[in-house]
Amino acid sequence: MFKIIQIVCTCLLLNFALTPELVSAATTAGEYRILGLSYRQQGRYSQAIAAMQKSVELEPDNIQGRVNLGWTLHLANKEKEAAISLWQAIVKKPLFVPAYNALGIVYLVEGNLPSAVIVHTWAAILKPDNEIAYYNLSLALHRLKIYNLAITCANRAVALEPRNPHPLVARAIAHWDLGEKPTAKQVYTKAINLDSRYRDRSFLSHLKQAAFSSSQIHTVEILLQNLSSKH
């Protein structure tokens, strides 16, 4: 086991691909999980999924292993399969917050907004300092046009994770669509102060990885354009 970890860490540090010899050396669930995470970091999702599925098969009661599989399926745009894996984790451990966080994001990206709200609300109840749940609740509620509550959730996420610009951007677009444009600009300026890349329109496509929808990213672009024209 130590040898596998040592070789994988070397591969990651040197940006080498995992070799067939290393893959064939994996025998335990833990070793397959390490391989899966390594493949995922390289963006090789098919191999990552296969390795994580093997780890789940070998150790079906490892809840984090099922969550890892579900999250990797999500990254590979296999949302339905991701939801199945995450629900399997929840059935085995009904109060496991990371499973609900991941499942809520799956529903959010899939566009199943009511389910995203329900799952993230439950995750926030289970863990009141759950910044992930509040942030994604803000995005889901914004898409449902429940802007005041979206702002409230974004504020909570900002309070819990003040160095992360994403909740500030989520709050800014909720203010914008509520018609509170000066406030939206002030909030977005705070995000820029945390990360100057948010001044660059070309950088905003990065928000897709943070669960923003295409229409939400477009709103950010409009907000930034108005903010820039002010100067």
C-alpha cells in the first residue's frame, strides 16, 4: 500500500501518467481510490470512474468512496449516474453531509432546481456552518427568481467563507436582477478586490465550474460591463 501511494505521489508531482504496471499493482479498495483520485486530477474521467467503481465494489460500506465516485461521475457530466451513487451513500449513512452537498450540486447543474433547494436546505440544517450549501442555495434560488432569499443565503456563505469570491458574485447577480444595481456593483467590486481576474470578461467562463448557469454567467458579464463603463 505504501509503495502504491509513493509512486502515485511521484506521478502527480512530476505530472507523469499512471503506468499500466501501477494500475495492475492495485489490489485493495484504498489503492483503487488513490488511483481514481490520481486519474481524476489528470482529467481522465473514464479511468477514474473505473478505478473508483472497483474501490466501491471491494469496500461497499465506505461512504466517502461512494461520494468520490458520485463526484467524479458529476465531473464527467454523468449526472444521473452521479445521483444514484450519492443516494446509495445516503441510504447507508443518512446524515453524511458531504453526500448531500455533492447531490445538491448534481441537481443544480442538471437544472433540477427544486431538488437542489431541498437537498441543500437539508445539508444546511445538518451542518449550520455549511458554506457549500448556502452558496449553492443562493444560485438555485436566483434561478428560481427568489432573489431576496438568494441574497440571504449568499450573505451567509460570504460570512462563512469571506475569502471566496464566488458567494459575492452570486449575491451580486441576485441584487442585479432584483433591480438593486448600485448594490450589485458594490458587491461585485468586493469580489474583484478578492480576485482581480473578475475584472476580465474572458475569465468569467470559469464560473461554470463553480455551478453558475450560462444565463447567470451572462448576467455577470452585463454587470461587469456596466461596472466598467462607470469608469
